[in-house]
Amino acid sequence: MKSNIHEYLLKLKNIVMSKNIKMNSLKILTNMSLLLLLLTTACGQSSNRSKAEANNPTETKSVVAAPEMDIQAAILSENVEAVKQHIKAGTDLNKKDPMSGSTPLITASSFGKNKIAQVLIDGGADLSLQNNDGATALHTAAFFCRVEVVQLLIDAKADKTAKNNFGMTPRESIMGPFAEIKPIYEMLQQQLGPMGLQIDLKEIEKTRPVIAMMLQ
């Protein structure tokens, strides 16, 4: 799997460089694509951890048992009830994936899981936490033009001025010309579509200015 990731990133870099995108954009988008790949491949590993924890009574912190399905896997499969059960069982909603640094809310925001994002926000998930690239849930929701999630996060008072590791706010991360970023979206859709990532290029092109206005 590791070799596949490196091969994918090499293709991604070649596409970006052929379009003469600035180095900052290259770093942001390349790392974002890597984040998503690591996130999806980590689900199986974290699911096994969840089963082990469920079978260990010393780890139980609630009278409500956590579901066998790991919370990250539940989010990707849009299993709202499993996420709610995790919340009732006292699962740490701010626990970061060890490989990508993504919290459950960042995952839900990236993949446009609107109902789950709302459940996590209502459950007390920390809106300010960042993944390994410094991106908050608002950064990822904005990049993938998840309008409903962006609005949910704004209503919940997410910090619109937070900067990622490249010094960019959520709004700044979507201000580049769409023509230069389009190959990145196309590559992400091709590679991660089977994992549940849905990208409508026409909708994204139309929505990016809307997101930018929402984040002013």
C-alpha cells in the first residue's frame, strides 16, 4: 500500500507541476490527498483496535457498550446510529487517527457527512483541532465545498481565522483559480471515489465562490 501511495503522489505532483501551480498549493493539496488515503486505509486497523477495546472490561468507561464498528469507519459508511452509540458509550470524539491526525469531525467534514457532522458537533466535538497538516474541520469542509457542513461549523462558532501549517485560513485555501486546482479534484475522485468520496466538478466550481463569501 505504501508504494501505491508514493506512486499516486508522484502522479499528483506531475499533474500539478504541469499546470504551474505555486509550490504552496502543491504542498497543501498533495498532503490533503495523502491524508485522505491514510484515513481510508487506517479504518481497517482502527476497527480491530475497537474490537479489542470492547472485549477488555478494564477499558469500559460507560454502561453503554460502544459498537464494534470503529467510529471512523462508521462515519465513512454513514452509519449515523453507530456514531450516536459511540457518543453514548463515551467514545473520545476528539481522538485523532494516528496516521493522518484526523478527528472524527474532520473526517465527516471532508467526506460531506452532514448528519454525522451535526451529531458530532452536538456531541461536543472540538472544532479547533487540526490534523497533521494543520487543517481544521472547517478547512477540509471548505476545500471540498461541503456547504452544509461549512454552515454547521460557522453556526457552531468554528474559527474562520485558523491557519493550517501553510499559513492559510479556510477561505484562503479555496481562493486559487479553479482551472489550476481541477486536476487535483479529478485525481482525488478517481482514487477515492470507491471509498465514498463524492466530487462534482461543476458543483465545486460553482460553489467555491459561495464558500468564500460564507467565510468572509
